[in-house]
Amino acid sequence: MQVNITTRHGQLSAEDKQWIESKVQRLLRYFSRIMAIEVTVELPTREKTREKPQVELLVSAEHKHDFVAKAQAETLYSALDDALAKMEQQLRKYKSRIQEHRPSESVRPEAPSEEETPG
């Protein structure tokens, strides 16, 4: 699985990038067919000090399914946690939909037994 971390309006420290990558790796617990994860971190600029950090997750899974989750919070860590929670929910729902899509046994109405038939 490939993890790309990009930053807008600033830079992240090596520790922050490593922390983000370790948190994002946990998504494999919910869906094992993840091919790539893109994390985009938008930090507040100096001109706009009232802005909050925003995190966007783009997850690409097998068979061309893409998932997107965005979150904005007071800190980078809480924004990432919020985005991960949203992504986990999407992956769980998708996985359950795939597993429930299996063909079921054909249901045939039971033929009445010989005792029940009037005759």
C-alpha cells in the first residue's frame, strides 16, 4: 500500500508525517484491499490566523473504488482523527455491502405433503 502525504500552506515535521502514516495504516484493519492513500493537510496561513487545519483523505481500493473524507478541527491531530473516523465508517459500509451481495440460495415454496392434499 502506498501512502502519499502532501501539505498546503506550510510544511510538516518528519515526526508528524510518520505519525500520520502510522495512523493511516490502521485503515487496513477495516478493508484489506486498499491500494493507495493520499493525505492532504491544509495548514492555516499567517494571513488567515483564524483558519483551522484541514485534512482530506483519498483512499483507492481495488476495482476502482475511491473514498473521500474531509475534516477540519482546532488541531491537526483532531482533524486527522475525525477524517479517519469518517473513512472507517465508509470502508465498513462498503465491505458489508460487498459481503452481503453474494447470491443466496434459491427459495422454493414447499410442496404440500401427501397428508395435506385433499383427495
